[in-house]
Amino acid sequence: MKIFMTGGTGFIGSRLSDSLLQKGHLVVASGMSPVNGGLRHPNLKYISADTTKKGPWQQELKDIDAVVNLAGRSIFKRWDEKYKKSIYESRILTTRNLVEALPSGREIVLCSTSAAGYYGNRGDDILTESEPPGSDFLSVVCRDWEEEAFKANEKGVRVVAARFGVVLGKGGGALGKMIPAIRFFAGGPVGNGKQWFPWIHIEDLISAMLFVFDNKSVSGPLNFTAPGSARNMDLVKAIASILHRPSLMPAPAFLIRIILGEFGSSLLSSQRVMPEELLKHGFSFRYPDIKSAVSNILGI
């Protein structure tokens, strides 16, 4: 297959590209950097492009078999109105431009990222793909993001909206910041730690993406989250236990809100997300629970 990937040089994109290349696929990866500073392979083509704008990069989609849409500004910083606009437009405009450039009448699959934040703050509710969106900022972003992606259905494209949980893996992601803090006795739960924390091991995320490519019956929204639900405190305790460290320094909710503002409130949200559709279609998770995932990432 020939696969076009936005956000192809990031934490997820670089690992997914490597996996696809190892399987013999052709990958066209786009990113904002002028040059590809990472992966090198004869079947990899890198394009430097701002995908929120129309341009020559769209020509690459004329003979594509699959598209993975990972582009979007990071949410992990304090938000002001200008940055919220950047978060929104980096996702909506990129997806709109992708769909516009896709040809009609060809067998193409578009796997467009969304997020578990689609559901908003839902306490202990079990959230499957049939649940409605929330009403906070990230929920609105995810809702509109998915709506843009599903417009590709009109061209006969098979569309999957992959609602990612927090991606856990070696060398980056959320654990890249949590592990050093806990290792040096400075880590603990966020708030009271009782909020549900949707997550997925990066190896399972990549396997799920390949599963989507290979199974033509799979479409629509899919929760890319592990079936082993975990609270924030469960993740912290798993890391601390494996590192033989205490988890004694929680970050108080009021302080998180003061420092991070609206993003802080998002960090304290609770989403007990279940991957009902992936399981129904027969996907098997290699790391279904938080302890096995953290043990693998820490090499223990």
C-alpha cells in the first residue's frame, strides 16, 4: 500500500512509519520541519508542508491507498484564546484539506485521529463509541474534527475516527515526563487521582491501525484505548511500584487549575473509555492492563 501520513515525524507518526516500512509499504510523511530529522528509508518520502493550507502536498493523495491523519498542535500547554484557535484549526483545516484532495471512486481508507476527550468529563460512566460528545472545548474540537473526516464518505472513502487515549510508550509521550518525576521522588497523582484515565500502549495503537487497514468491515468511530480501565492513581502506583519509589506528592487540583487554566481542568476530567468496537471486530490487545504496559515500557 501507499500511505500518506500527516504528523508523520512525531512520537506516534515516526513509530507507525517505521512499522509500515518494515512491512513493505510505501509511506509519504508530512511535517512542519524543513527536513526529516529522523527516519531514513528508501520507501519513505518526506514532505515539509503546512497542511492547514492548500498546496502541492495535496497532489500526493491522487494515488494513495490509505491516509493516517495525526496532525494537530499539542494540547499540553497553557491555553489562551490564540492557542485554542491554533489547536482547533490545526486539526479542522488539515482534515478538510485532506478530504478535499482525496480522489473519488477508489478503495481508500482514512484513519483520522480524534481523542477520548470527545466524551468530556463523565465521571464513572462507561463510555463506548455510541456515547454522545461532551460540551467542553476539547469535546467540540473532537466533534468537529470527526465531522470533517466523515465527509470523505461522500467520495466512497472508508473512514475511521480513532479516538486515542493517552499514548504510553518508550522514549516520549506522557510517561516521558512522569517517569523522571517519580524516579526522583517528585511524582504523584493529579488531583485526587480518582479520575478515569484512558490510555493505550503505543504498540497496541500501531497494531490497531494496521488492523483497521486490513479489515474492510471496520469503519466509524473507534476507541483506541486499552480495555483495562485505570484511574490516574493506578498509573502512578504502577510506575512507582516498578521503580520502587513512593507516590507521595499529588498535584492538588486547585494548583493545577491556577497554573494551567482551562487545560488544567481538562487534565482532571474523568473518561472511563472502553474499546467496544475494536473488541467486537476481533482485535486483541497485547497490553490490556496498566501494569503490563508500564512493565514493558520500563523494561522490567
